[in-house]
Amino acid sequence: MITGVEEGGAVVQGGEVVRALLAAVATLEDLVAVGHDSHAALSTLEEIAYELGRMDPGGRRRFIEGLERVAAEEQDRAAWIRGVPDALGLDH
């Protein structure tokens, strides 16, 4: 099993997986902000939110815990990292 992926493909742990997702979200947000390919970027952000929203409560809790671990290690981006679930419309 790959770190950060459990049976069924739900991302639940692993700093590398969380960092990769955060990098993708940040890049997509930048694309939306500058208007370059904003439709595709918004669509991709919606798909990320949809997939994360399908996680069971335990998976979502572990995902949030992973975000917290990464935020603690990256103080300069901690507020943004902690805000990603709300930005994606996830209830946590």
C-alpha cells in the first residue's frame, strides 16, 4: 500500500500526499486568480472537494490531522493550509 492511500483510494494520511494535494490546490487557486484556464481550474477544485467530501468521517478526521501536521511544519503557510477544508466547502 502506498503511504497516504488506503483501500479504495481515499487519501487519509502521509505528509507527502497532503503536501502534493496542497500544491495542486495552490496552483489551481493561482490559475483562477489570474484567469488563465480558470474554468478548468475551478472544475478541478470542485472535483477535489467532491472526492474529499466522499470520505467517511474517520477518513476526513485523519485527513484534517494530516493537514494539521503539515501546517505545524510549515508555519509560513499554516493559516492557508488550515483554511483549505473551508475553502473547498468541507464540513469538519
